[in-house]
Amino acid sequence: MEPPSYDEANRHLSVQTAGLSDHTSPPAYTPGPAPTVAVVSQPQPVPIIVSSLRDAPGFVLCPHCQQLVTSKVTYVAGKAAWCTCVILALLFCGFCLIPLCMRSMQDAHHSCPHCGKKLHIYER
Ligand SMILES: [Zn+2]
């Protein structure tokens, strides 16, 4: 039974300090030139009538806040989806939930991304 030699204890310390002495200065961060943004004047798109919105986002004039916005669309299972669901449930139990997940079966709820108000509901 021997106590651990001093050599062993010192070796442990030197390993810790070795890592500290080996420090290299990190590469200096030089901010590059700001990316030049090409300003392209695009022709202003013509807004469509709110009631003519279909199942895709459309560029409309919000009747609530009078802003030209691209309507935000939320797809909600509507009558078409539920009818198909019931029919499928009667025919093949288990497949009835498919229409509730299909976008082509869902109603498109358009809302204004600016004021958040409902613009139009496109039903199937
Ligand atoms: Zn609005």
C-alpha cells in the first residue's frame, strides 16, 4: 500500500495547464461590405375583388383596413369534406377521415394579414 506518488499528481496538473497555454487568438471578425440590394421597381399588381377569391391566396384590397394585402388562407374542412367523410364512413369504415385532410376538399378561409379580419370564405 503506497500513497500516490507526487509524479502522478503533477502529471495530472500539467495536462490541465497545457490546454490553457495553447491559446491562439481567434480570427478577427471583419464585417464585409453590406450586400448591395438591387432595387427593382416592380409594377404594382392589380388587386382582385374579394368575392372572387378562390382556394389560393389572392391580392386584394382589404375592405376593413383599406390595405392592399395578399390574403392569408386557412383551410377548414367544409361541407364537401364532411359529405365525402360520411359517404366513405358508410362504405369503408376507416377511410372516412381522408377528405378531412385533403386540401382540395376543404374550404379556403381568406383573412387579411394586416388587420386579421375575415375577407372571404371560398366553399366547395
Ligand atoms: Zn385588413
